Amino acid sequence: MIRALVLSGLAVVAPLGAAAHQLVVFASVDCVAVSVEAKFSNGKVTQQGDVRILDGENNLLTTLQLQSDGTAQVPLDSVDHSGGLLIEVDTGSHDNYWIVTPEDIARKCGS
Amino acid sequence: MKRLFLTASLATLMAAAPAIAHYGMIIPNDPMIAQEDGRSVALTMSFSHPFEMDGMMLDTPVSFSVTHEGTTTDLLGSLRDATVMDEQGYTLDYPLERPGTYIFAMEPQPYWEPAEDAFIIHYTKTYVTAYGDDEGWDTELGLKTEIVPLSKPFGLWEHNVFQGIVKMDGEPVPYAEVEVEFFNDGAGATAPDELMITQTVKADAGGVFTYAAPSDGWWGFAALNTADYTLTEAASGQEKAVELGAVIWVHFEEWPGQ
């Protein structure tokens, strides 16, 4: 379902179905890396899961593993981020996403 | 004689009419900001009779702040002048850098209300959640007087109940009186009786009150108590009572089912 997402202009499909406790995915960015954070809505840290990084055309760029503290780092120079990035986190039983837009990156890089 | 009678009748009518409730207001464009909504929230601050959409002047507040993840940030200098309900108010666009609950709070200057022979200070707040993370929804700010939510103060369906604890100086206020009023912005709601413009509930012995909103939209809850101090009214030089209001604004969502 996430793959149907269109990055441009944040015109996305409807959010994923809600579970009793949802997975909250967030990514912040600076000029060096994208910092991915995942936790459950009850506050518990997501200790494991796949982190898939897709480009603005919905192409899979790389897959990482969440660290035990619920974070992952994506060096910006390791991915083509010109069209923005879609960050998917999938624990097997829960999944969700965050979109890093080109504007997010530009704002943090001061350009 | 006739004039005297008319004057007396009007005075009687005015005394019998229910007091119109004043509300400090902090209204965001959306109480639940998703990533698709952008990266900021737009706030509008005012002082009004919200059911009647009757604005009053809101002087530059004493304080205006946001609290997120335990950190409070002063935003007073970021407020922009605006006209709200034909009176002085303020707006603010605030960037939401991280997920979680942001609590915006305002302490206004004391408002002299001759009709009540008292000053009014409404400590006003509203809760905004960002990016699907509701952590912090029950945060107590430690205001002079405050309604601490027992129901999550966003994401409520219409007809749900909202519960909160009325506190003064950090302690529950037994049997506190809470006035409830609908922000009638674009809703066109009418009241068949003036008594129904402002509804009133009382808290229990633990300061807990409950209210079920009859429709979606913004609802203001104002717990009113008299301060243990007075302020000097400039024109008369007399000491006057101070009404302390703990105000929280809560949005109820339209039920989409049949």
C-alpha cells in the first residue's frame, strides 16, 4: 500500500490502518544524514524492524535494520534524495512511514 | 414616573439575564497535525463570547508559551497582531519540529469587567498533537489555575465525554463550577434560551468534571474561581476581586458513521 504513495507535494494515500497501538515513525534531517526514529504509540521503543528507504519515484534504494533504541541513520550522500525520500519501517506486525521532502532537506541545509 | 418605571424594569431585566461567559481562546487550524498537513500549526488567539462570536480586546498577553516534551518555550515575541471577531487578537505560525503533544498556554493581562465589578484573568491553553504521536496529552503545566485533561483533549468524537480535573495552585478544586461554551464559528448554532448559550457543570469532590459535547467543533471549558488577592481598579482606586479562569479548548470530531 505504501508503494502507491506519491511523494510530490506530499500528496499521499490514506494513512495505514490503525492497530491497537500504532507505530509512530519520524525522520529528521540535516545536511549529513536522515535520522529515523520509531516507537509505539504507547511510548515503548520499537526494538527491531526493517527500515526501507525509497526515492521520490518509489524505487527502493536501501534497507537497514532498526537499532535496539528504535533509531536508524541514513547518510544523505548514500542515497539520491533529490526527489525526497520515503522512509518505511516494518516490524512484521506494524508498519508506518515518514516522508522527507526536498523542502525538508533544503530547510535544514539553509538553502 | 414613566421613565423611572422603564429604567427600573430594564434594571430588573439586566439583573435577571444570565451572565454571558468570557473566554480566552487559543484555536489552532487543526488539533491533530499529520505529516500530510505540513510542518507547522497556525494559531489564533482572542478574548470573546464564543457562542455569540462577540469579540473583546485582547491586550498583549503577560505570557504566551508552548510546552513540548517537558520543555517550555516563550513565544510572546512571536505573536502577530490580528483582528479576531472585530477586535484585537493575535496569530502565530509555529513550526512543529518533532512528533508529540504541544501545549500552547496564555496568561492574559487582567481584564476589568465593570458589569461584574471584578477583574478577569483566564489562563488559557489548548493541546495540539503532531505527526501521529499523542505522548504528553495529559501534561499538567503548573499554571496558577488549570484544567488537567483526563480525556485525551483531541481526537474525541462528537457526543464523547470530556473529563478534566480543575486545579488551583496544583490542588484539585472540589465542586468547582465549569462553564462550557461552543465556538460558533460558521456553525450557525442558535440557542432556544439564553441559559443554553453557556452550560454549567460542577466538579465532584475530587475536582473532576464531565461533559458530553452534542456536536463536533471547538468547545471551551472554563473553571472559574475567585482569587485570594485583589487588584486596584484604576478609575476608582478601589480594590476589586479577581476571577481566575482555567480555560481549555477541546475539539470534537464529526462521527463519520451512519
